[in-house]
Amino acid sequence: MTKKILSLEEISDRIQINDLLIRYTIAIDTKDWALLDTCFTDGAVCDYRASGGIAGPYPEVREWLARALAPFPMTQHLLGNSNVNLEGDFAKCRTMVYNPMGLPNGKGGLHIFTVGAYYHDRLVCGEDGWQILERREELAFMDGSLPENFVIPK
């Protein structure tokens, strides 16, 4: 078996892509919409329909994310097992997501449920570094449920 040696550029690209994916989770979990903007390139499109969301151009999806996540005082997006395929200044990436979320339960605590998913991304490297060009979420599981009468805003 021949061992593949990564170039310094490939190593750098992989680290920068990892940093991008983590930056996205920080932006979402802290509701820092300006930071989230740095994760997506002009013309980016997103598809969150698998988890009850919307699909469309990033600016529309960003507005939806702000509405949909506003009721949640606690979310954690934990990433693992990213498979990155570099193609020059483009990359395809599939990343596992473990996402516990909490809504107020009316008793001073949180109603917790967990979403397991995959992010399927097309990434591009430009003047601002690596950014997401296309993101599609694939639902793997949901442990627990949304509280009764809670509707995900559209």
C-alpha cells in the first residue's frame, strides 16, 4: 500500500476548513449573525428542510435562522467525523452533527431534545478564505421531541 503524503497546502486547507466549520457552530450557538455571515460566500444557498426549516439563498435562510433560534436559550452544535474532498479551490465535505437544544419548560428549566444530522457542504476558497457555497442538512435522528404547541417559525 502506498502512503499518500499531504502537501503543506492540503494540510493548511484542511485546518482552515475545520476552522470554518467550527466558526459556523460558534456563530449559530451564540446567535452572532455577523460572524455567521463570514461563513458563507456571496450567492450561497442552504437547505435546512430536513429539520423543519427552509431552503433558499443564504440571506433568506439567515433571517429564518434568527427567527427559528430566538426561542432557544441553549443550543450546542458539536461536530465530528468530517470527510473533506479537496478539488483545488473547491471542496466537498460531509460532517456529522450532534445538536442538543433546550427550550424553556415553564418550570425554570429546559425541555431538552437532541438532533443528529449531517451537513453536506460545497466549499470555495477565495479572497476571504474558505467559505460555504452550498449547505444541505440531512436528518439522521431526533431524540426527544419539540414541546407541545411549539411550531418552528417559517
